[in-house]
Amino acid sequence: MARLRRWTRELLILLLLVLGVMFAMDWWRAPQAPLAFDQQMLETLDGEPVSLAQLSQDQPLLVYFWASWCGVCRFTTPYVAKLVANGGNVMTVALRSGNDQQVEQWLAAKKLQLPVVNDEQGKLSAQWQIGVTPTIVVISQGQVVQSTTGWTSYWGMKLRLWWAGHIS
């Protein structure tokens, strides 16, 4: 019994350390929204003009910065596509993944349907100070409320959107 308690205590300490490191890394790598991002109009691959601030007015918006060359994105992107398919409020930004046609071909090859703003030169991502792909930013009513980098599960994204809808 004492052995089980010691093992449980050590596991709990390890879990707390891992969570602490994760939160510290998210804080350290957190993107910074450009000052006037609420006035910036972007264009999707479909030619639709969008504003991240406007898309976040009625419900929290998940903005997914990704790249076709990103190894971790291949695990996260299908979850983002599932979130889109299930009616989630999502906009994605393809970072330095080629021209519009190349991004469309990549999406088609992967059988993914995502709303995409193509950041071919990386200018938008530089404005947001994105240093890691994937990066997920949650915006609610025009304000950045959360962000994370690296792999995130489908339920992790849903939880972030739910939480953002309840704190704003």
C-alpha cells in the first residue's frame, strides 16, 4: 500500500511538472496580435474577404496557423478539419506553403476542406509573431483570449472554444 501511495504521489508530481512546462512554453511562444488586426481584411482561397475580428463577434473563433511542410500539423490538421465539418467557427492560415494553387492541391490530396487564408510570403504570420507551427489562437469578440502551440486534440480545441465562449 505504501508503495502504491509513493508511486501515485510521484506520478502526480510528474504530471504537475509537465503541465507547468506546457503552460510556460505556451506563454513564452504566445503570438501577439497586430495592433490593428481588427481592421485588417484578409482573403480566403475562395476569394472571400474576411476579418478575424468580425468572425469572432458572435462566437469564439479558432485561428489555426499551419504549414504543408510542418510535421506536427499532419496530426493536428485533421482535427481542425473535423471541427470545421462539425460547424466550428474556424479560420486557418497556411504559412509559406506555396501559392494558392499549391495549397489547394495539397488540401485536395489530403482530402481536407478548410477555410484558408494563404500566407504565401509569411507576412501575416510575422505580424502575429508566429514562431512555431502549428499555432492555435482563440479570438472572442475581437480579442485574443487564448493560444497554444504544437499538437492539440480535437477535444482540446473544442474545450478552448467552449471556455472562450464562457469567459467573455
